Amino acid sequence: MQFICYPKCSTCQKAKKWLDEHNIQYTERHIAEENPSYDELEDWYKKSGLPLKRFFNTSGLVYRDLQLKDKLPSMSEEEQLKLLAGNGMLVKRPLVVDGETVLVGFKETEWTERLK
């Protein structure tokens, strides 16, 4: 299982603590140092069943600076994936990827259902 996070992010810290408390094994990946590739993001998006917009860190500075709130609706899926692959700080975190399981963001109830 991959735990993709930004170590300074408080939500990522809570998620990591939760994984540790539940003795769930994972490999940690720093999203800014090792940004997910286009192919990884496309694969995770398809496996997740979530809308692609959920993969965007909508509260982040980069999202706001690029005014993506207004631009995303008119962008193609390919353009959105390229944008995400180009800057790890645009990607919603934490992400947990394990086979067919892809979790975006930390919601304790969802993680409990899907990971235990």
C-alpha cells in the first residue's frame, strides 16, 4: 500500500497516525518530491470511481493562483490529468493506493470501512 502525502499537511499527519494506530503497513511517498505521473493519476482516477475534480486540492494556493475553480469545468480529462501530473501540490492528499483501492483525502469512517 502506498500512502501519498505532504508531511507538513495536518490532515496527512492525522491519516498517518491513524494508519500507525491500526497497524496498517504502507510505503510513504512525499507528493512534492515524487509527484504522481499522468499514467498513475489516470489509473487511480478510474479505479476510484470518483469525479476527477475530487483529485484536486481545491483549498491549495496553486489551485487558487491558477484560478482553476473557473477553468476546470471547460477542461478535458486529459488536460486536467496533465495539470495534476505537473504539480504535486495540486493533488488532493493524502492518497492511499492499494491494488484496486484508491482513497482520496482522509475520512476516518471511509478508511475504517475500506482498509480494515
